[in-house]
Amino acid sequence: MNCKLYKVTCADRQILHQLLQYSLFEESETDLNEMNSDALFEYKWFDSYFTDKDRDAYLIKSDDDRLLGFAMVNTYMQKSDTGHSVAEFMIIPKYRRQKIGKCIAYKLFDMYKGIWEVSPSYGSEKAFQFWEHIISEYTKSNYNFSDGIFVFKSGE
């Protein structure tokens, strides 16, 4: 299945928010995030994706315009002075294991050349295995992993 990235606009705000809620719900099994009294998961940086030039969000769609997931990227690094970080990344469960995540990760790495940091969802062995496989393959095993963060360079 072919997949494409579409930069989120203000018109897509509610769609991104709903997808983010699904992702945070899924992660709640292993992380420390709790729902608030409105049955929503807090994400204090959400509004910044519509105002901050250092944050970009994308919808992931198929050729026939089916929504497949989303990705959020920023420049807030933990191990490096500059670069890009995968803040959030989710493929809708129905479309997993179809190489869509790989396709999108590679596209993101190629779009934003330079240093990357990827922190798999805390406590999720599946997320860790996914990112380890993708990053190892993309970099030909030329990456570092420490304190739960993969660090590598794209565009070489």
C-alpha cells in the first residue's frame, strides 16, 4: 500500500486531536498518562503544533485518501544540540504490519536531514522493537541507543 504524508493545517486540527487521543489511549497501558475529567488525555504541546515553527504534524493517508495514522516531529532534543525528534507516531492498528510505518519513518528521516532522536513509547516492547528495526535498517546499524533514546543521522 502506498502512503503519503500531508502536513496538518488548522482545518485538520480536530482530526489530529482525535488521532492523538487514540494513540495516547493505546500508550496508557504502559506509560504514566491519565485521562482528565473530560475523558481526554492531556497533551500540553498540542496547540504548539499550530503556532511553533519548530513543530510539524502530518496525517498519513493512502493513495485513495484513507486515513492511516499520523506523525508529529519537533526540534526539541534530549541528547543532541540540534536535530529532529519523533514526538508522536501512530499507524491505525488495522494498517500495521503492512510496511506503512517503515515507509513514513523513512520519508520523515529523508525530509529532515541531520541528527534524529527517537524515544519509543515508554514501557512498550512493541514500540521499541518497531523503532529498533526501522532505525537499524535505515542506518545500516549506525546508531546509538542510551537512556531509552535512539540517536542517528539521516541524509548520509
